[in-house]
Amino acid sequence: MVKIEFEVNGRQRSGDVESRLTLADYLREVCGLTGTHLGCEHGVCGACTVLLDGEAVRSCLLFAVQAEGSSVTTIEGLSNPGELSHIQEAFRAHHGLQCGFCTPGFIVTAHALLSKNPSPTDEEILDGLSGNLCRCTGYQGIVHAVRSVAVQEPSSSVGEER
Amino acid sequence: MSRFVGQSVQRREDPRFLTGQGTYVDDVQLKGMLHAAFLRSDVARGRLVSVNAERAKAHPGVVAVFLSGDINPGALEMRISSAAGSDMPGPPLRPLADSDVRFVGEPIAVVVAENRYLAEDAVDLLEVEYEPQSPLLDDLSAIAEEGVELVHPELGSNVAATMAVPNNDAKELLQSLPYSVSLELSQQRQTHVPMECRGIVVDWLAADNRIEVYASTQNPHEFRLQTAQLLGLPENSVRIISNDVGGGFGQKVYLSRDEMCIILASRLVQSPIKWTEDRRENLLGSNSARRDDILVSMAADDDGRIQAAGLQHFEECGAFPEMGTGGAGVAVAMYFPGPYRVPIVDWSTTSVWSNTVGRQAYRGPWVAETYARERVVDELATQMGMDPLEFRRRNVIQSEDLPHQHPTGPVLTDVSCSQTLEQAAEIIGYDSFRAEQEEARKSGRYKGLGLSLYVEPSAFGFGALGIEAATVRVLPNGTVNVTLGTGNHGQGLETTMAQVVADELGLDFDDVVVRDGDTDSSPYGAGTIGSRSAVIAANAAVNASQEVRLKVLQIAAEMLEASVDDLTIEDSKVRVVGVPDRGVTIREVARTAHNSPEALPSGLPPGLEATARFQAPPVTYSNACHACLLEVDTTTGIVNIERYVVSEDCGNMINPMVVEGQIAGGVAQGIGGALLENMVYDTDGNPLATSFLDYLLPTAADVPDIEYGHIVTESAVPGGYKGMAEGGAIGAPAAVANGVADALRPFGVKIRDLPLTPSYILGLLEPELLDR
Amino acid sequence: MNEWFSSYDRQASRGLGVEVKPGPFTYYRPESISEISGLLAEIGENAKLLAGGQSLVPMMSMRLVQTENVIDINRVAEIQGIERQENFLRVGAATTQATVESDSVVGEAVPLLTQALPLVGHFQIRNRGTIGGSIAHADAASELPAVALALDAELHIAGSKKDRSLPAEEFFEGLWTTALEADELLTHIDFPIWEGNSGFALEEIAPRSGDFALAGAAVGLKLAEDSTISQAAISLFGVASTPVRAGVAETALRGESPTPEELSDIAKLALEGIEVRTDIHANAAYRRRVSVALVEKALTKALGEARG
């Protein structure tokens, strides 16, 4: 067992965990934050995406012990209870979800993308979203939602590609 | 009256999904819950000689290891569906493999431990001995022959089912007419890939002799019945709780054998057991779909009018298919003529067992018919030197042809095949495309446009499948609870059914809450499958609402001293027509109904709720046309889809946004099937694409913005609705394949296989590159 | 492409576990190179180094790799960072791909790296994946080993007994196999900086963006004063069991000032002497065919850039 201490959604967590416990399982089983989902557990589908020190990462590819001293933000930490962030509102408005299973991963990814690059080109949006899989929506509503939140700059080519 | 139906109302269920507050099976935590993991066969066919569980049982944290001798006797009845008779033909079903194995992935043992990590450690410690035999797979016609080795020795043949309606006139015309084409096509095995794998938490409440199951299912009541049958329990001792379900597409319709094993295991331990299928299990052990070999032919006269068609269809149904003896062969034949006037058809279909995972219905299970037909139409048009659009125009069923009966049985009414063809062609700019294509060819660029026109049968009205139930309850404060026998898993039923009920009752959308999934509180129904919700569930909700509405009016009439005929309900208020300030709120009516029985009209019992059902006609047809504009890079074989158009007609739409979402999801799956997805087996029967690194799903970068056109031809069903949700997946593979064929027309290649990978396409252009 | 993920030992007397949870291990988190070396001396035979984990962790989860010990090297400052020296760019092996991708010094000094990185997986992968991790993992279809090979990078290795360095061409030995011994750690990679009129390009084909390449070419060309090619590097990935230099084509380029037709002919020499592989995604013939097209495309771009 290894001692760990790190922040999850602004709250300090500490305890003893097996070194092989993934960060995803730690969040789900120990913290009870089940919004982070397991879609493949081999780092491809992105359903387990969380922010580690502000960067989007696949929590199934991290051991909880590796998050020592860091700050983890899960989907639950992106909005206050009963409220929706800008991006979440956009997903809803554009029907960017159906069964909801991939949704937390996409929301976290979109947050990460747009905080780093508030005015992505269309190509950057598609590229940035291509690391998350969805089987229900055909990506239409997801892409429209992110486009709608992307800040339009005069020289931006959002919408130009299509 | 229609405030909400027809509007793209934002979905009520979204906030919990958006904020990670959904409850899927793996999110369920019960006190003392244990975790299960399976040991699965890695031999496709052979004798299972022994399983040694000594070391596994001794591993710390392991509570039990169950083999077939422990689990199987507890299965009193295993059936492919609750309605299936026990004499239904099919392979011998067994929870765990006992003396032999018949596909790689077949479950052999269940380990139950304190957590999933430990369970997997223990699985690693199990020792299995096999006597492998050579598996039967791949060459379907060879496996189907007499006298070969058998997948199921008990059955005497590898042919699971076969049916043929030969037509000598058709055969004759296909031979003799100058314009006649025959195509050999093959569709690869694909799998559903819901983003949430299957999973189950079973809580055996011994003191009550009850079992509660948290399930990821499309069909809670069916799950309940099958569980009851399996255990020999009365149904009312079984509760299925299906909260949020992360997709299904047909993979989660019936109780699967893995789930049966866990249910049986739960009776042998004192604690609840959770099993969450992991993605590798899902890819190789959950039933998959689509493997078809097709020989399709079509002949036309000199004017390009179809005179005859032929379809010889083989499908691989694996070892333990969902529907017992096969897949969708008969449906493929029946729907094959699709949107065209095809006078005669010579057809046969054969389902063949193999030592692979079983076949399961997957969004548009009979898609082979559209794929085969739309491809042969394009090739026949090409042979005649006619544009594929023009050929379709000459053969498509027109409104004045309705009702139209196909030689294969189906009678089409209320379809608008011709209108969708024209609309799709217009939106995609078909006429100007040919000039564009010509220009591009001059600079060595190969663009193509593929059409796919089809008719989608939906909302089948057979047996329980054709019936749905809704309970509408008005609470004392005037808000409404609705429960349905459906199994919502992304279709937005919490929203669309609320739209319907709110309109019927004159209420605000926010005052109606819709739930399904808990068999204790929802009426018996047939789940969410086969594109049935708009037609059947919505009408059940309407019927129940109408009963409630009548009672509301009767009570209000008493309260207002008016006649029922003079009343109207709007904005949650019952008013006298023409006298706007005379009215009572629904809340006041509800209060009266529940709390003041003395104020009710005489003879009217207290309370304000109703349960009603709707029984669907045998089938309801929607239709659509897909148009796909793409470019093939002939130096790399990469296909780039530039535009994708769907012109569809599903009658009246309850929520257009939801309709478009369903189309889009299906189209993406069809694109995946056309270009990327392939569940390959090697010659030893090992599935090779057992992770997302090898089973490739389309991503946001692979699906273009889809453009929609809507035509509305009401169905005969109340509300004028039609089911449409499988259509995207039915139409897309042919649209993409025809697009590629169109792009590569100058090269005269024969496209046989799917998926159209870069390697395959380049091999078509340069045959020396191909292995075969 | 990743035979490991789609293969399993069928001779084994155990069935198919289809695991996704890793087996148990002891976890170490050293803070210096010497600490790592000390650990490797002791347990190197039974340990795995954990850098980004984007390749290692999935294999551990699927139990294709089982290890008693995991040495997490992500907190070792000595093996992180980007430093421009006179003739080369020194990149700490544990520097994340994302850090290198967005670094403007890299963009200026080693543009081939900046071109390659956006093609490596997806941005979430690059937030954790490291330069050294990718190179040490040595997947035949990944971009970074090919870039290291193209640029004749020098790979610095710390061992429990001694340190050494190797040129890239001696580092890659086979599929997922490098010259690293059990007690060794890749600490830094020196990427030579090409001065003068140079041009770089990286072209690849993958089934979807971010996937491992079916075939790819990383190219660098430098021009002499008289505008002929003085230095040519063509590194192919995805085609063989390691990245490979297209030596014959490179020789044909040196001293030349090729026309487009001549470039096309030289590209056809790219696969000379190279054994090309087949897997479930593409056969050898396909890989040969498209590699030629990719090399031609990359050479054209690089030459165009070099000529300014």
C-alpha cells in the first residue's frame, strides 16, 4: 500500500491505496465520483478523461499514486450542483449527447481544448475531439456545440472548412 | 393543441449526463458487494478436458470460483427469449461451457472476489486443459455442406435455417436479358460497441425469496421474465432496475448467458455480485453482427426498367446466436426490393453455424438487403450507360403506385421514396456534381457520389413487440408521473414522451416526468428496440393521457357547472370555451380527485390516473435517401467523405432534433462499417480485433457535417408517426460503397468486400498488391 | 500494428482472461538519475520504467506485460527540459510530448519534431506521453523513433555501472526492442540542428488521424552553396519492425538538384533492401506502394522549403 495525498475537485484527499489502482478506479470507487466512466480501459475511448493540473489526461492510464501532490478535476468539478457550464449548455442546446456515457469525457476534453485555445479553427476542433469516441451521436451535436462556444475571431476559419 | 410535439425541445435527461450524475450499472454500489470476472475459452472448438481451480480458490480475496458443475444445474430454463417455446430449434444453451467449447470467448468459469483486480488475479491462476479441434468458420458454403464436421453435434447439420422461394422466370430473365448484372458481395462482421459495456449487479434477497437486478438493458421486462424463467421464480419475485444505459443498438435486448451466469452465481454466495463487462470481453465475447455473403443479380429492359432480381444470401450466425437459429435472412429477402418496382425475385437465404461468437441483431439487422440492392442498381445502371440517379428515377415507387406489394410480401403504403430521392439529389447538387467530377478526373483526382435509397420497416406489430403500455398519474399538486414499459437508452424518451403527454393534457412540459426501467413500477412492455417508440410508446402514452384528460374534463365540468363539451385545457387550466376567466387549474382538479371525493360527479371514482396500451399495426414504413460525396486518393487508398446528405420521411416528428440525432448516429455506424470496422477472425478461430486499437470506430474527424432534408408523409398510426432510428445504419454502407465505386469507375474495378480500407482500395487499383 | 494487443499465447494451459486490471507491483518514485540507477542495479531485471505510461499502462492493464516493480520517472527534474546547445537540441527523455510540441525553440531548431508531434496520438496522450518514452518503446509505426533516426540523434543512457551514448541507428534493434539493458535509462536525446538551407517534412498514412501509421516518412534535406543536396535523410516508419533509413534513395539524392520527375524516380528507390511487414491493417505490398508516394510527397515539400 502506498500513501497518497492530492486534491480532487478542490478537496484534499488522502489515504492508502494499492499501487496498481488506476486513477479512474480511485475516483470512481474510493471518491464515489462515478461521472468519470470506463469505456475501454486501454486509453483509446476517452470516456475516463479528467484534468490533471489543468491538462486533459486519460485517467485509466494513470495510477492513483502518480497523482500525488497534484490537483485533479473531474466532470463533477466543472460546474456547481444544479448548474451547467457554458460548454455543458452548448452540448444540451445542440443535442451533443444521447446515452450520456461518453459525455463527461467529451465535456472535460472540450473544456481543456477551449481553455488552451479559445478560438480553434474547425480543423483544430475536429482534431481535438478525435481522441474521444461516441457511438450514439455521430459527433454532429458535439462538434456543433464546441463550434458554438469557440470564440469567433475576425480571422478565424470556424465554419470555413465545411 | 400542439405546443411541444413537433418542437426540438431540449432534453430533460441531459443535465445529469452533462454533469456526470447519471447512474449506469457500474456506478451502483451495494453493501458488501463482490465482483466477478470470467475465464473464457481461448480455443474455438474442442473438448474441455479439465479446469483446475485450486490455486485460484486459494488466492487472497477470492470468495468463490464456479465451474459449470456449480452454476449450470441452477438454470431451470434457458431460453433465447421469454416467449420462445422450450422446443424452439437451436443449439443446446448452457451458462458455462461444460464438456466442450464452441467459440473463443465462451465463458468457462466465474471468479467472485472482493474487487475486480483480485478477481482477475484469480482468473490468471485457473488452469485449463483442452483437446482442440479444427474450428469451422469463414467459408460459409463449405461449412453448410453435408457430411462436414459439425459446430453443434446435437443438431446434425451446420445449416441453422434455410429458406428459398425460387422463381424460374426470374432466373430465365437474369440469364437472357442483355442488361443483367450479377455481383458477389461480402459484408464483414461488425459489432455494436455501445460505449457502456454490458454489466449487471445481482442482489439475491434470500429472506424475501426475491432477486433484484441492476441491469444495462434495452428491455427491462423481458430481462425480468427471462430471469424468472432461468431461476424458476415467479416473475413478481424478480425486480429489474435499469437506470441509465450507455447505448445498446441491439446488443442488450435479451438476457445474455454471461448475465445468466452471474444471476446463477448470486444464489450461491451471500452477497450482491457485480459484473462489468470490460471492453475486450465486449469485443470478443458479446454477440456481434452483419457477416453476410451475397450473390445479387438484377436485369432490366432496354428502358432501364427492372424486370427481375435474384438474391442468394448466406449469413454466419456463429455458435450461439441471439435468435436461436439465425439472423435476419428472411427479412433480408422480404425487404430486398425496397423502394423499387421489382416484378419478380428469385431468392434463397441460408444461416450457417460457425465456431465464432453468436450473431445478434444490430441496428438494421437486415441491412444486407439495402447494401446488395443499391450496389447492384448502380452496377446495372453503369452497364447500361445510364446515370444511377436516372436509373433510380425510372424504377422508384411513386406515390400513385401506392399501395404497392412486393413479390416478396411487404405492402408499402405512406412512403415517399421518389420525393426523398429528388430531395437528396437536390441538396447534394447532383446535377452539377457530374461536371465537377469530370473536371477533377482531368487532374487525376477521383471524386464520387453514392446514392442509397431504402425503405425502413419499423415498429413491428408481432406479439408483445407490437404492444406498449403507459401509466399516467396526475398527483395531487397537478404534476404528472408517466411510466412506460420501454427501455430508454439514449433515445430521449424522458423528453419526447413528456412532450406528447404535456400536449394531450394541456400541461407545461416541465410538469410531466417520464420514467421507465424499473419493473416494479412500470407497466409490462417490450422495451426500446426495433424503432418502436414513436409509434407504439407515444401512442400508449396518448391513450393513457386521453383517459386521464377525459376524467379531468368530467371533474372540471362538475366544478364549473359546465358541460364537458364546452371545456378546453390550455396552460394547465381547464376553461370554458369563450369565457377565459372561468376555469379551474389542473392542480385544483387533481386535489379534488384525490382529496374531495364528495365533490366528484356521481359515479366517478376518486383518483386521477390511467394505464393504457397501444397495439401497433404489423409494420410501419419510413424511408430515406442518402447521398454521399467523397474523394478517393488513388495513391494511398484513403477515402475522404466531403458531404453527406440524408433526405428522410418518418411522418410527423415528435422532436426533430432527436430524429436527426438518431439518423446521425446510424450514419456514423454505417460509415464505420463501410470504411473502418472489421471483427476479423484468424483461421484458428481467434478474434483479432479485441481492442479499440484494432477495432476502429469512426471519430469526429471521420464523419462530416450531415445535411438533412425532411419530408412528411403521415403514417396511418395516430399521430402519423413512423419509426426511423435504424435507417441511418441501413442506408449508409451502400451510400459510401457506391460513392467509392463511382469515384473509381474509370478503373473498372469490382468492389466485393467491406470495409473499404486503404489497403483494399489500392489493391483494387493494383491487383498485384492484394494477397488473394 | 500492435500484434501484442491482438495475440495471446494459445499454447498456455490457461484460458483467455481478457483482463483490464493490472497485476500487483511495488511502486517506486525516485527523484534523481542516481536513484534510478541504484534501483535498476538492484531490481532492473524485474522492473519497468514508467514514463508517460501511454503505451506501458494499457499493456499492464491487459496483462500483456507483467512486472513486479514499477519505477515512476516522471518526477526526475534532471531528465526533463529542453536546452538549445550550439549544434544540437538537448531534450530530457521525460519531457512530455505536449511540452516539446508547443515550445518555440524546438520549432526553430528542430522543425521536424514540431511537425511530427501533432500526429502522435491525440493531445490527451501527448499531455502525458514523453519524448524518451516513445523512443524507448520503439513501436515500429510511431513517429518519434523515426524522427530520431532521420536526424541521427544521439541517445544518452545512464546505467547502473556506467553511462554511454548511442547514435539512433544503433539504438533500434527490433520490434519494441532497443539497445537498452535492464539496468539502463534513457536520459537525454540530442537532436542535431541543421543549419543552412534545410527543409523538413513528415508524411504518413493512418486509418484515422492519431492512429499508428500504416506507413510514414520523415525527411530532412539540406542544400549546399550550389543548391545541390548536401545532406539527405529519409526515415521510414510503419513498414518494417524498426524505423529504417532509405539509404539507397538518400545516396541518390546527394549532390543532386532534382527535378520533380527525378524526385519521383528517387522515391521509388526508398524501399530498396528493406523487409516490409504485413498485419491485419495492411499487407507488405500496400506498404511498399504507399511508402513510395509518401516519400515523394515529403521530399517535394522538404526540397521546396530548403530552396525557400
